[in-house]
Amino acid sequence: MKKIIAIALISFGFTIVNAQEVEKEKSPLTFSGYIETYYSYDFGNPDNHERPSFFYSYNRHNEVNLNLGFAKVNYAKDNVRGNLAIMAGTYAQYNLAAEQDLLRNVFEANVGVKISSKHNLWVDAGIMPSHIGFESAIGKDCMNLTRSILADNSPYYEAGVKVGYTSSSEKWYLAAMYLNGWQRIQKIEGNQTPAFGTQITYKPSGKVTLNWSTYAGNEQPDNDRKWRYFNNFYGQFKVSDKTNVTAGFDIGAQQTANGSSDYDVWYSPVVIVQYKPTAKIQLAGRGEYYQDKHGVIIATGTENGFKTYGFSANFDYLVSDNVMFRVEARNLSSKDDIFLKDGNPTDSNTFLTTSLAISF
């Protein structure tokens, strides 16, 4: 009977192949994309439609806009991998403003090679997502619609070389980087100083992730070198099937002057709680504080510098598996009058943001 079936298949032009042969013929290329539109209303009512300068995402007031849209191609085969993603949107406009024109629309461009046949050890080089922080530029991957002050004022991306190792149990990830600088593709003119980063991630179970990332470098021309040291700590906890908690803390220090033993310090704690009452609905709340008294990252020119508390409430509706509608209310309160309302200085800022995102 089997011979008769085989003869019949062959006579109709069919070819019989096993699963392994099908797998071998699978294309090493995959294509994906992401589009996130938004509308944000700032009750400070800025005339130029720009929200406070320390926001780099969702930062246009009273206009429908694109925060981030990109098309991505990924290559993965045997011991080689690569990514190329081209983007547009206000995220690219404001976060990559210091880069040269031909690089401002590059979201990712990197290639990796596995350098060990026995261990999961890779070397990747190019433009990559930052190794710092738990919030990325891709909104759907974050618990809140807008990014925390902590995330908006630390690197979203980096350019350099990374050596990364994942243990056989997949509980540990270790990485070391040689970088062009603090969120930089193009180095500062007159700066030949190398920058470095490290990352240690530990996942003791499927419900807990612990991370420690560091950065060390100089963000000035070499004749005015000021070493910057930065630590990023966070933990992510799946408390139940419906509840997730993320707690993070950043602290950085930079020399006050070239060769000085004194440092200006800034820091930021943040806590986010997410609750999923149904399969379609997600709720999240965030509390944060950011202190940068000496204006290393956020300069205000005021007596107390940047000392700001923030609170936000988030509602998400999953229209489908790949479409998300979000609404967020957020309030910031500062020690000094660093905000504007109708052109007048004030110590608080309130805004509402909505977004609609699709991934494919």
C-alpha cells in the first residue's frame, strides 16, 4: 500500500521530505515592524508645542504625531546574526538630534558572531539597544505609556562592541562593552577617550529578574575631561498571574572639573505596579523621584536644581494580539519653578497622553 501511495505522489509531481529537510530550507531572514502614534495634551499649554526639555518621547503637545515607527530585518543562521531597523518619529527627532544626518533614522544596525562552539558566547558590534534600564523605546514593551524621567535621561541606544555570555541554565547573562559614549554613535569632537559598560542579569526563576548595569566614560573634549560613572539597578517581579512589579534605582557621579576628586551626584528611584484584571485590560501606576542638584543631566539654572517627584496612572486596552490602545495621566512636582503654565513659571506639570500602537 505504501508503495502505491508513493508512486501516486511521484506521478503527480509531489516530493516527500522529512521535517529536518524543511527546517534546513527555512529562511534565515525575518521581517517585523512597529508603529506607535500618540496625542499628548500638556496643561501648561506651551506655545511651541514642545513639552519640557528633559522629555524625549511623546513630547509634542496638542498634536497627533508618530512617536516611533520602524521596519526591521533580522538575520540569524548558525553562528551569525544581524539586525537592521530604520525608523521615523519624534523619538528619532529628539533622541538622535546630536547625530549626523545619515544616522538619525537608524534604530538598529549590528552584526554578531558566536565565538564558542561549547558556550553561548557572542560578540556583537554596531548600533544596539542600550544595556541600561528596563524601559525601551518600544512602548508596547513597557508597563507605562510614557517613559520615566530615569529612562528618558539615560541611554536608549549605544554604539560599540559587546561581548555577551548566557549560561546554559539561562539564569545568568553577563556582558561587557566598549562604547563610543553616553547614547552616542558619533563621538564628541576632540574626544578620544574610550567608554565602557557592563551588565549582569540574574533570573533565579521565571518570576524574578535582577539586573545591574554600569557605565564609565567622558562626555567632554579630552582637554576638559570629566569622568562619569553610572549604576543602574532594577528588579522585575511577577507577584501573581495578574500582578507585576518593577523597582529601579539609578545613581551617577561626574567629576566637577578636569582632574578633580570632587563629584556631582544625581540619582533616581522608581516603582511601577501593573495589574491585569482581564485578558484585554492592563492597569499600571508609577511613582518616581529624580534629583540632579548640579545639573549634570538635567540643567535648570535654579537654586535647588532638578528635584522632581512624578506620579502616573495608566489604562491599556489590547484591541488584538498586536494592537494596543493606551491612556495615561501624569503629574510632576518640583522643588523649584522649573515648568511653565501659560508662559509663567510654576512648580508642577500635568499632562494626558494617549497612544495607538501596532506591531507586525
